[in-house]
Amino acid sequence: MARLTTTGQSAAALRSAIAAARNAGQRLLYMVADPADAVVVAVAKATGAWLADRKVTFVMPLSPSRTFQPVAAIGTATHYSPQLESLAWQSGEYSRFRLDTHFAPTVFQALYSQWLRNSLAGIIAQRVLVWRDAAGRELGLLTLGEKNGRADIGLLAVDAVARGQRVGQQLVAAAQAQATAWGYAQLQVVTQRDNEPANRFYEKCGFRLAHEEHIYHLWLD
């Protein structure tokens, strides 16, 4: 697999790069593009590339003067559990690795399981927040790290049995409090444009759309 840089490229250059990747034995190219880039859109259509993800970034400002009330149900996690893994998988319902049928289901699961483990180990997240019910069951998950100078929400999921109880809002508020305490001025989250429930949820929490890019999958075999 390889990522194809598309910014500023002509149609001829893109076709040449695709041919070179095919000759080199690459199986999959990721084409990341500005949705307004007509050249990339035309080449993607002509070559049979699939629009796998309309990726959107939502951002909210953080105020050091704002106070947050702690939620007793929310704590942290540093160790793997099957329930946390289940939540990680649930967070990827709209993932391109899940929706692209060229990938076996085990590929998506393995990627998100590793994402969880790396987050718990502090490799790609600074804190893993977990919402637990009165019985101690882990029913909500949010991983919090940094990207591009902003506090960044990675995985966010609420188990099906706990939805409708404001678990997601409580986790986001806890992430706001933690990011503010760390000194960040902004909190961001990346999701899929096609995940309309998530988009509505983040807007309701106070996030605003800041950026969109399209990711095409071009299978070469």
C-alpha cells in the first residue's frame, strides 16, 4: 500500500505515478485530495478509484476560564480489556477499512484493536477516558491525544446498551476539561461526512466544521 500525493499534480503526473505504483507491485493506493480539485476527481473516476472516505475535521475553542464538574462515572484506563476492544470496533462503524470490501473483516478489527492498544500504552494518546456504569462495566470510550497543535479525540464510542444516557456528551466534556488543563486552546475530532449521527452529535457539543478532504482507494490488482 502507498499514499499518492495529489496536491498540485497534473492529470498526466497522477497517471504516471499510478502506473509506476502498479509496475512496482503496489496493491493499493490512497489518493488524498481536496474535494474541489477537479483534476484529481477526474483521474479518480477514470481509473476506477473508490471514494472511500469524505473525512471531516471538527474543532472547538477551549477557554481556560471555563469550569467543569467532574463525573464520577468517568475514569481512565491503561490496560486492555475485551469490552474496550468492542468499543474500539464500534467506534469504526463508518471506517473506510470496514466499508471497503477488498479488506477482510479481520483487517478492520486488527487495525482498531492496535489503535486501542497503542492508545492505552500512551503511544498515540495521552489519556484514555472510560465511562463505567454502577456495576463497573466499561460502556464509553474516548482516547485523547494531540495532532497539529490541538488536543485530538481519536476513538470515541458508546456501547449500544448505554446510548441515550448522555454518555458521549459527558466524555466530550471530560476531554474538554483535560485538554484545557493541559493548556490546549482547541480540541478537534476527525470523523466521516457520511456518519451523519456523529456530525450532528459533534455540532451539538459545540464543534464546528474546519476542514474536509476526500480519500480514494485505488486497487491495482
